[in-house]
Amino acid sequence: MKYFYHNKFTCSLISVLFTFITAGAIAQKEKPNVVIMLADNMGYGDLGVYGGGEIRGMPTPNVDQIAKEGFQLTQFFVEPGCTPSRAALMTGRYSTRSGLNSIIVAGTPSTLQDSELTMAEMFKSKGYATGMVGKWHLGQETQSLPTNQGFDEYHVGILETTDGTLYPETMRRSRLPEEFIQNAQPYIWESQEGTNELKKVRAYDLEYRRQIEKDIADASVKYIEKQAKSKTPFFLYVGWSHVHYPGLSHPDFVGKSSSGPYGDMVMELDYRTGQVMNAIKDAGIENNTIVIWLSDNGPVQAQGTNGDFMGSSAGPWRGEIGDALEGSLRVPGIIKWPNKIKPSVSNGMVSIHDFMPSLAAVIGADMPQDRAIDGVNQMGLFMGQNKSARESLITFIDGEVAAVRWKHWRIYPRQFTNSDGTPSQYGIGAYRVDGVGYPAIYNIKQDPREQWNQVGFVAWVIAPYLKTVSEYYKTLQQYPNPKPLSMTRFGNRN
């Protein structure tokens, strides 16, 4: 039998240690949980609080409620596509700095490098449990997987894009070999406990396309319920698949809207969001959980073969996914933190790059000093203490400066073709024409559709535009970007 030697010293030591451990546990639990939900291809004009919703036949009461109880951003910006925005969110850097300025297509070398510090790794460094559910789209190499980029768990995993559900069908119509078709088939992935590796769960095909949003919501709810019982704070990243095409919703939502299949998807996404919000509330952690609800890029505007409108809306702005126009980049953005962030609507400029440094300030993490960071800490704005810490944002296409937003001016070194709402006309298929030495300049407040080039009247705007771009180029002297991937330009590029 072992005896524990009692004396004043050991009792005092035990008391001190117990106090220290208890205080540490309390301090750890006082750190807020963070849940980020990222919609796919939802434009500015889809949600009720942004001018869509009920008046477009697809009410969004759950997301609207987050906005009413939280901090709604009316000037929130992202990058032109899925991969660039997700890279910006995870790293706090312009996507071109990590070589992810183009939407990842299978077979290309684009992938998130191990050297990048992700938001998940930042949370882990401060003692957080980290989980992800849904769409990743930052690469399928081993180094790029969520479980190798700071996430403890990954469920209902979409490593690439939902476009892939269409590939087998279109390839069979082209009578390609079945072996070739099977190699292009996307899959759903799941993390394995005790390892960083992922396992295939099932094919991500058109049949499962209808089921996946429910499974993403169910896995998110399960994760919240589990972590709420723990003394460890958690970070959960939910990558929704809606409202990305193909426009297939769960059978329970087919015909729910009066806006066709797209509206059905919007309503399902809203309902699934409500499931996650209810899980947070039912677990008793609502007051200590930051919820951030965003879209990754602007709309895809398209028409189905039966005449149904199959895409989302940029609201008052012009543009869609893939270009550098306002409507491609200005999307819904909402932050809710009860008793910390007062419900309000703000037109302060915020970008997707800002969330990593803002959350770093909340949890007491340091941003890396060995690389360029483009995000800024916006907690002062969110807490109502000061104005936005941002007044400019650069947008890149093909690794080049494609647009600069400075205050309420949008400035283009080159001009985009005009939109007629047809994706093949612009958007991902956009092309730009060279200028004649002067940029195109639009006053977004006066001219949200970007129809009046004011360069001849406001040439003074060129000075801050050039300053913004030159400051970016100065950072490249110390922190050069990797050579950008171009699927149309080959050979060595500076």
C-alpha cells in the first residue's frame, strides 16, 4: 500500500496546483467558440436582409435572424472564386501569395502548401479543438488536406468542387472510356481517428448531391453537441455546398420556393443554417460562441434548359463569379457574438482576409511575422468602437492586379467586357481588353452598375490607386509570390 505524506508544504502545494489548473481551465473555457459557415456561390441579392428572400419567392428567415441579432456587413468583399476566397479566409493573405489565385481544377499543380499558416492551426496553437465539415477546395495533396492544415476532424468532406458531380454524365455522353470517367469521379472523404489520413466514404454523384446538405448539417450538429460537453473551446468551419450548381436540393425542399430549383436550394441552405444555430442554442453555448456567416464569391447567373432561373443575384451590383466587378466580390457577411457585438448594420469595408487577424486578436494569438499578411484586425469595427481599419482592397486574376477598390471608387487597369447575364459572356469566361494608359474608374455609390467611366472627371483618384498598388508591389521584394498558375499562358512568367 502507498501512503501519501501529509504536511503543510504538500497541502499548500496541492492547493496552489489545484487553483492554477482550475484557473487555467476556466480561462480556457472563457475563450469563445467560433463557428464559420461559408455558402457557395451566393450573391449579394439572395438573402432577405440583403434585398432578396421573400420578395424573390425564397424566404431566408434563419440567416436573416443571424443578421438581426448580429453585425450585418453591407460592404463585405471576397476574392473572385471558390479557391481564392477559401485560401484568403484560411491564411489572411491575398490568394496569389499562396499560389491559389485560380479555382483549383483536378490535375493542375495548385494546392495549399504546408508552409502556409492556416486559421485552424492558429486556433490549435491556443488550445482549441478544431473541426471541419463540407467543402474544402484547397487541394488534394497530402500536405493540403484539412487534417494536415490544423483540423483535428473532417467530415462529409468535399475536397474539390461540386462541378465534379456533372463530369461522369457529360463524359459518358462524349463516349469516353469508363476508366477515364472513373478517374474523374469525385468522392466524399472522412478523417480517421488517430491519423491525418482521409478515407473515401462514397462517390459524390448527382444522386448524393440531393442529400449532402443534410449530411453536412447533421455532422455539424453532432460536432457541436460533442464539443459543448468538453472543457475545450472549439473552432468549427462549415463549408456548405449550396447554392452551387447543379441545382439539386433535398427531396423535402423540391418545389418549396416559387423561384424554381435555385430558390429551393436557397431555402434548404437557410434551413440547414437554422439546424446549426439551434444546436448551438440547445447546447447552452450561444452566449459564448461567435458565429460568422459568409459567401465565398458572387453569383453564377444562368438559365436552365427548361427556362428556370438557375443562378443567384448580385443585387444592385454588376458582376459574377470569376471577374473583378463589384458583384463578383461584394457578398453577404454577418457576425454574431451575443453580449459582445451589438446588433447593427455597417457599411464599413471588410474583406474575407480580415477574419484571421480579427479572431487572432480575440483569442490572443499572434499573426506570423515572416510573411506578408493582407488582413487587418476589424474587431474595433465589429465592437462599435471605431471605423473600419480598411479603405482599399486589391483583386487579382491570373496573378495580375485586375481591380482596386479604394474607398467608394472601383478602378481597373484593364476593362472587362459588359455582362448580359450569360456565364459564357463573362464571369469565369471573362476577358479583359487593354486600356490606353489610363484605368477605368467607377463611383460605386453613384453608379452601382459600373456604367459610367469617370476617369476623365476624377483623374485625382489615380494617385491613391497607384499608391495602393505600389505598396503591394513593395511587399514582393521581401516576400515574392510563387509563379501564378495560368491555364492559358505557358512558359516562364515574372
